[in-house]
Amino acid sequence: MAAEDDQVLVLEVTGHAVGGEAIARDPSGRVVFVEGALPGEQVRAAITEQRRDFARARLVEVRRAAPDRVAPPCPELARGCGGCDLQHLAAVSQAALKAAVVADALRRTAGVHEPVVRVAPALPAAGYRTSVRAVVRAGRAGYRRRRSHEPVPVESCLVAHPLVEELLVEGRFGEVEEVTIRVGAATGDRLVLASPTASGVSVPGDVLVVGRDELRRGRRAHIHEEVGGRRLRVSARSFFQSSQVGAEALVAAVRDAVGVGVSPVVGGSPGEPIIDAYAGVGLFAATVGPGLDRPVVALEWSRSSVADARHNLRGLPARVVRTDVARWEPQAASLVIADPSRAGLGRSAVEVLAATGAPRVVLVSCDVGALGRDTRLLLQAGYALGDVLVVDLFPHTHHMEVVCRFDR
């Protein structure tokens, strides 16, 4: 229900924004972002934030529903959990909506006239997350309310892998403030990283428990996961994809963009390496690199990820360099694979990677806004946008991964 002093408008929803909200316009033409609405719907919405160029509103009533609107399948949403923001859209329709958001960003931000965006084969929409970060209150783990710091303990989690859900729901975490739960779906390894300390944590005996204070004192803790036929070590502080099936899907998408098994686009002499930028624990260097018959130079800044990558790439023609990609001295390369953080590549990193002379860049982007900016910069650097593939690694949320091919 809307409060008496809320301004409530009847709005026609026309699109979906990068951040997960629906897009409508008020009578003056100003953009209104509406949580919980879907394109094609008519809704009543209460204005919660007023700006000169836009406003935000919360959904009060759906007056005309989209045909693919469904009741959210997870009961925790009704209890206040803010972890999934797209459960009101049928799972089979979510990837198409995300593809439309990507196409819009490429048009608006990168200036691509008619972007062709494909969707990868669907991934499991439940039980897929092998890594979650949870807040703790009174020893119980949970998530936060949408746009709030208030913790909400949960009795289940639709998207958590069963090995994660057991710890999330049944674990007891003493005076801990926050936990990261990470498991290996293919190996059964389980790890709990507790902050600030692991004191008072009670979980099954097979779970490796470590506190952030212990990591600061030099303790090492890791799990193993298997992707693309490779066994990978992933330390508590290292970045890794939040689902094993998602990592497999990304490896398949990058292999396809590179041309592994067909006719890879590589240039220069056989000694010119593949550059794996933002290599993390070496996922692509370990799984895509061996199919290209070229050495790999893996660039990564995180000390923890660098240590894991050196472990994971032992025995392969690969070298790991600890560096900020934007400050790396470029060398001639036959191919670039880049998987930056949500901030994207940015101008400096694009200039560095373009200076390698690689005839193909495969960009793995986890933020649609950054993708639009990076695409514009790569086009300016002389690359042409080729295939664009949405990989829906995060069903029931607005998040996604996009794999793009750029050719010179």
C-alpha cells in the first residue's frame, strides 16, 4: 500500500534498465524507474525519489500484467529477502529481456546501429550458485532487504547450490558479521570465510572455516573446482565465477568466440602469445589456451589470484604476471581474452590491449553499462564488433555475463 503522502502515478512500462528496474515516463516525459515492473505492463507506482532528470518508484499495483509475469517461486522474497530481483518474470523469458538490455546499451552508449545479440543455451535456474556472501544477525545467516542494510535471515535459497544452502540455513555463526560460503560443485569441497573472525562458527566437520583475521596473518585456505576438464585451486580471497555450470558456459562461449576446434583467429608468429587479461585464477588460460597451440601470458593484480593461477597453470606453456593491466607494457600478441571487473576495461586498458596488435579481442563483461563504454573505446581503437552472446549466469536476477568478439 502507498502512504497517504506518496505521489502515485499510473504508468506505461516501456523497457528495462541496466540496473534491473523497469522504465516508464511520467506525464511530463521524465523517466521513472519502477522496481518490480515489466515491459508492456500498466502499473500504479508510488514515487520514492525525485530528481530533475528522473524519478524512482515502487510498484503498488499491476493493472495490466505482462504475459510472462509469474508469482515469485521463492518464499523468501515475501519475507523481505532482496537477493533476487527478477523472480516475477518467467525463467524462460529472462535471458531475452537481458539481451534486449544489452542491445539497447550497445545502441545508446557505443553507437552500434543494429546490434545482433544472441542468447546462450539456458542454464539451471535453481541451485546453481556455488558462492554466496551473507550477512549474519544473532548467529543466523541471511541476505539484506532490497536497497537496505537490514539483514533478513532465510530458511531456504532458491538459487544456492545444495552444498551452499545447507550451510546458509543450518550453519550457526556466533558473533560473525558476514560470511562468504564457497563450494566446489564437482569436488564437494566447502569453505566458509568469516568476518572479522571465525570464532563461534558451527558447521559440519567437512567444511574448512577461516577468519579474515587469520588470512591477514598469512593463513592460506582454498577449495578446488573442476571446469573444462581442469582442476582449479580457488583461494578464499580469489575471485571465481559464482557457479560451476556458469564457468563451464563461459569457457564454452569464449572457446566459440576464439574459434577453438574450428579455425582460431590468431596473428603473427607462432611465438606470439595469447594475452589473458584479468586472468583471475587462470580459468581461461587453463581451459581455452591449451587448444590454441600458443603460449599464454596471464595478467592479474590480486596476489591471491596470482598465486592460484601459478598453481593452476603449472605444466602449461603459460606465464603469470602480477600487474595492473592498464599499466602493463604491451607486447605483440596473437589474441586477447579480457575478463575485467564490473568497472570494465576503461580507456587506459583498451589502449594497452590494442597496442598488442592482436587481430581479435574477446571481451567477457559482467556489467552492461561498462560493456557499452568498452565497446565504444574498442571501436575507436580500430576493432569491429562481431558476435555478442548473453550468458545468463544469474537466473532470477538482472545480472548477466556477455561475451563479445572484436576483430581488426
